[in-house]
Amino acid sequence: MKRQVPLVLCFLFGVVMCFTQFSPHSFSQSIYDEVVYWALIMSPFALAVGTITLIQTHVIRIRRRTEHWQYSFVVFAGLLTMVAIGLPFGPQHPAFAWLFNNVQVPLDATMFSLLAFLIASAAFRAFRARTFEASLLLISAMIVLIGNVPVGDLIWNTVLSWLPWDNGASEARQWILGNPNLSARRGIILGVSLGVISQAIRLILGIERSYIGGGD
Amino acid sequence: MIKTTQWIAVCLILCLSVGTAFSQGLSPPSNVTAMDTPNDNGSSITITWDAAAEGSGISGYQILRRIAGGELEAVGDLLPAGTMNYVDSAIEKGTTYAYIVRAVGETEATVDSEQTGPAEGTGEWFHTGKTPLFIAMLLFSAAIVWNIYNARSGKEVFVRRIPGLEAVDEAIGRATEMGRSILYVLGLGGVSGVATVASMTILAQVARRTADYETPLRVPCNDPIVMNVVREMVKTAYLEEGHPDAYNEENIFFLTEDQFAYAAGVDGIMVREKPATVFLQGSFAAESLILAETGNSIGAIQIAGTDSEHQLPFFIAACDYTLIGEELYAASAYLSKEPMLLGSLRGQDWGKVLIFGAIALGVILELSGIPWITTLLQRVN
């Protein structure tokens, strides 16, 4: 029973939601909106569950004095401060907005900006021309890099001025992005789409049931 | 006497207006029809008319409508000359409307079309424009279902080797030998994301193996609902493998819903705990490289998989193995070797053959000047 009910519900909702995509009638659209609305209702409950789990995790860390357990106090300080201001005064309160704009946003930006350095280190490894494929990747990457900056065309038009093509760097970049790159991407997208449909059918028919704990 | 003068003035004005209209060649819009807009929920009526001839002097059109027995009212703004249809979306369901298209001349002179017949907005149960898509979906679904049930007969299904999945046992064994944990990252997707569900099914298989080897499995979650589902899945896997005592609920925990805070949290776990194996499976965005590079820096064996095609190059550059796109969805079948799941993979391949066939046929037809498939695809759009 514990397994059958979720499977039956999954089948019913899967089939109905699929057909709402093909039916513009207001009745089927209202079913779709209603189900999406139900999903939204779950969010506050999920937030409560998440907060409780977060508190539990950090209480355990402090109690067991695990490595860097002191930082768990920072989590509690942040949580309590934002709740103490946000709950009675709302998210529009200047103090809440100030904390968000001057603490969270810069922290997020800091993490995001790390990407620039990580891309460089990952590219260094990926572009080592040890195999034929890696050499192709390196050459393509260099062309795209040079084609992306205005100086690329300047170099082309100056150094390779004897060639019959102008602005060859940006043209070559455009060709790489628009042909081999786009073709490969579309191939992946097609495969992903078929995979998604296949996965959905397995879920709807109850063949794939590990998400409810597996077994029969 | 005054009345007679007024009448003469009105007649003169009318004659002048009609005269101006005729002198400009302003003719009323012809073939005006009003009908329910097809393939909608009954919230609009489409009015169409023939294009005015060149040099007709028409500068625009005004749509007028009337509820049965009611007054004429203008609908929307003045439409530019050259317009041949208008969709009236401001209608009430169950109400019948009649329309007149008023042509407005360059000198503000106007001339009205004949009133259309009554039209009412009705919702359609099936979107006929999506018929090819619907048929394709039915065909593809039928292929998968047929292969799934055919696989039950015990026929062996060939599945090509997927190195990323072959390495799962090796990666778990390595963590066990080193006495370190395994970190499984499900990405940013919610429980409604298909990639997240696919990732959870791989996690179930990984959990079965970690239960056998009694290797700690750590799962930091980005979504509280995903966390609860994962806890239940991993618990069941440990129970079914006969090691319920090895299951530790605290190892599956909620970190944060914020993208970069989640990346920072997972990076922190990697740096502190130095897991021997890192699985990055699911839906990822800009944080993918932050996670993969940190995992690389601690020397963990990394198996990544995502359907976000923009993040694939990052995983390929920074991870040991990467499941590309559809391989993520094939992983559950591949790892469990369950015939019915493997059958669905064959159905998926049939779909691919069908699509490649359509692409080849489309190219040949297009080169021969027959745009059938292009037209069909444009109609679906």
C-alpha cells in the first residue's frame, strides 16, 4: 500500500499533466494551474523542514566539536539576525535590505568571480595537446578566444593581409560556434530530450521506482 | 424654417463625406469574417478581412463590435494599414459578438464593412496544431513501452559501454580502501526536475554498494524536499542490502537553497573531509566548475553527469568521467541491469533512429526543392 498509492498517483498525474500540454481548453488549463499551485503550497513546508534540518546539523557539529565547529555559530548568528529583522518588519525593511545587499550579494559575487580563475586552471589541463582530439580542442579554443576580442581581427588583417578574407578571426570563430559546436549541442539536446521522455515513461508506468525507496 | 436649414446642412455634410470617400476611392473592407480563434481556450475571436488595394487611401482600421441587440463599441487601438486580421481577446465566454471593420482614410473619412455573422469564443479540447507532436510522442512512447515489455521475455539487450558508469564500482572501492567518504552532489534541481530524479536513481544504486562496503555516503542537498526523498531512498537501499545499522541520517542534510552558498558549502565539505570519490550528478549551472575544480584539487576521483549542455565542457575538463546528456538517464538501467529498464534504452535508440531518419530525409527533400519536412516542423512551431 505504501508503494502502490504513490505509483498510482504518479501514473494519474503524469498522464493528465501530459495531456494538458495538448489541450488548450480552460478546464484542462485549470487542472494544470491547480496542480502547479499545489506544488507551490509545498514550498513553505519545505522551508520549515530545511530550517529544522539546518539547525539540527549545526547543533550536532557544535556538540561533537567537529572540525571548524566554531563556524556553526556564524550560521546561527546569520539565521537569527535575518529572521529577527525579516519576520517583524518584512524584507523591504532598510536593515534587511542592507544586510542582503552588503553581505549576501558580495558573498555570492565572490564565489561567482572565482570562476574566472577556475576556468583558467581547467582550460590549462583540458588544452594540453597530448592527443589529436586535445590538439583540435586547443586549436579551436585559440581561434574562438582570438575571434572574441577586437584585436583578433586587427592581427588577422595586419599579419594575414595577403589572404583574400577580411576579419577572418571573427569569421572563423563564428563558423566554429555556428557549425561544429552548434551541431554537437543539438545532438546532445536531442539525446537529452529522448532521455527525459524515456525517464518520464519509466516513472509514469512505475517501472522506475527507486525514487520511492525502490523494491517492489 | 430653421429645421429645414438644419436638414440641408446635415445632408450637405453627408454628401461631402461620401463624396470625399468616393473621391479617394475609399472602399469598405471586404470579406470580413469573425470566428472563434482555433486552438485556444475560448478567450478570443479572430476577425479577418481582405487586404485593401494599393493606393486605396486607407490609413488604418478600427474594429467595432456589438453584442446581440447592443450598441457598437470600438475594440483596441487604430490598426495600421495593411493589417488583415485582429484577435479580440477582450471577450466574455458564452457571449455572441458581431463585428464591423471600419476603414479610416487619410483625411479621417471612414467607411464601414458589412457586419459579420455572430461569433462566439469556444475552447478546444485538442490543439490541432500540435497533432504531429502528439503523434511523435505516441509513437516514441509506444516504442519504449513495447521494448520494455519485450525485454521481460528475457531477450538480452545490448547496451554500449559507458566508461563513467563502469567506473562507479572502482570509485566506490577506492573510497573504501582509502577509508574515506563518498560525496554525492545532486545539483540545484528540485524534486520535479527530471535530471534530479535521474540523479536520485543513480544515488539509489550507489547507496546499495556503499551499504555493502559500509563506506560513508555524504549527500548535501540544495532542496529540503529532495533531502527527504533521498533520505528515504538511501535508508531503503541500506535496509535491502541488510545493513540498516550502517545508515546514518545525518549524512544526508540540507545545506542551503542559494546557488553560490551551496557551492561554498560543498567546497568546504570537500576541503575539510577530503572525500575519495565525488559524484556530481543532476542539474547544474554556473557552480559546476567551482565544485569540479575543488574536487579535482583534493585528488578525488570524480564522476559527473548532467543534462545542462552548457556545463558539460566544464565537467569534461575537470572530472575523470562525465555522463553526457542522455547517459545520465541511462545510468539507472545500466547500473541495475534490470531488463525492463534496459528495454527502455532500446526504445530510446529507436527514437534516435527515427529522428536521424527524419533529418536525413529532410535534407534530401530540401535539396530536391521539396520543403515538406521543413513546413511540417514550422507548423508544429
